[in-house]
Amino acid sequence: MSQVLDTPPPTTTAPAPAGLADLAARHGLSVSGARPTLPQYVRELWARRHFISAFSTAKLTAQYSQAKLGQVWQVLTPLLNAAVYYFIFGELMGTSRGVQDYIPFLVTGVFIWTFTQSSIMAGTRAISGNLGLVRALHFPRAALPISFALQQLQQLLFSMAALVVILLCFGIPVSASWLLAVPALVLQFTFNAGVAMVMARMGAKTPDIAQLMPFVLRTWMYASGVMFSISHMMAAHKDWPSWLTSAMQANPAAVYIDLMRFALIDSFHATQLPPHVWALATGWALLAGVGGFIYFWKAEETYGRG
């Protein structure tokens, strides 16, 4: 009796299912929230320039909406800070000695420093403080730190009107050098916006940085010649190491403050400026502006998640 052996049918290898990426590409789908290329990101940001301007103006208008004096505080706040610094540093600590036109010197320093300080602080909270907006709408996230820097520029322009009155009251005439304030402000705004973007990315990942920044900024302010003349300080301390002198001269906050003083105050001469001051100001603006923008863009798809 023969035994019939059942042989299994020949096996055939079925084609592997297509991956998710291939399937999405076949149907024209793309990853939601994926980071665009850098040129595309710049184009998207430029397309929303009107949103950036309107957002910064609205934030500026709402800033003092609950105060009875309203927008007057935009000028009063830096003026009161300058008055406090004058009493403590100018009178009690004697930093006004040897500095001509000390009150215009001080007020200019306070106003320009406040522009940088406020831009960086606002940038630190640009993402973490606006998560509802970030999660609800699709737009280039760099619009937020840039709009906050623009808001602080608008506030500075209000303060500059008060500064002009102070300069005239102390006998400083209007001169052609005042036009130098325009490129100095453009460079400072570029620097501030770049640092604000760096801090926005860091603050989005670690919100506690916002609690640390006031101490960092206060230390930076004391090293930036806001209340004293750096050139006078270096002349009085010739024994300082060369690296410390170079660091104080190259300090970006001090560079922009000195440029504005040179533009507006006749008694502030070119000899008080650090060497190659315009090159320094431009270099800091490009380093912070371009570098900060690229650094922020690289984490674009992570903002608002988690």
C-alpha cells in the first residue's frame, strides 16, 4: 500500500508593505509642523511682516492700559530709573566726577540699555509665555521674539523724544551728528532681536531661565558703562589686565551706548570710543542677528510641543 505524502505548496515572498514615508509621499502628504528650509522660512517670515508690526503695536498699547497715566509711563519709567541711578551713582558714589554733561550722559545710557534689557527679557518669554498662540496658529515662530524686540524699539522712540528735550535743556544743540543715531539704532535692534531669538529658544525648553535672566542682565548692566564712563575708569585703573580692558571695550551693550552718546552729546568725543567701534557694532549685530536667527530656526518644529 503506497503512502501519499502531502507536500506543501511552494511559498512565495509577498512584497513588503510600503513605509509610512513612502505612503505619504505617494498621496502628496507632508509632515505636520515640519521645519521649512531656511530660505522658505525667511520668505514666510517676510510674508507676515504686517502681523509682526501689528502684534508689537498692540502689545505696546496694552502694556499700560490699566494705568491711569497710560502711555506716559513709557517715558516716565526710564526717567525714574535715571533719577535713581543719578542719586546713587552720580551723587553718592561720585561717578559723575570728570564726566561732562553727566545727566544727558546718564539718561542716554539708561535709555539705550533699557532697550537691550527689555528686548532680551521679552524674548526669553516669547514662546513659553505665548503657548496658546503657538499651538493654535501656524506661523514662523521667529515672528514672536522679533515682534517683542520691535515693541521695545517703539517704546525707545517714545523715550527718545524725552531725551531730546533733556539734551536741549542742558544746552546741547541739534547737530548733524544726531543722524548717526539712526544706523546705531538699526545695528542695536538687529543685535537685540538676535539675542532675543536665542533666549526664546532656550526659554521655550527651560522656562526657569526667565527667573535667572534679571540677575544676569543686572550684572551685565554694571559692566556696560551705563552710570559711569568706561574710558575714565580705564584711565584711573591702568593696572587692570589687558584682557579686562579689551572685554569692557568690546562689550556689545557698551558699544551701542557709546555710539549713541557720541552721536547726541557734543562733549562725548571720539577718543572715548573703543577702537574700530563701527566695525564692532556691525560685527555684534551680524553675529547675534544671523546666528540667533539660524539657532532659533533649527528648533522650529519643537516649539509648543510637549
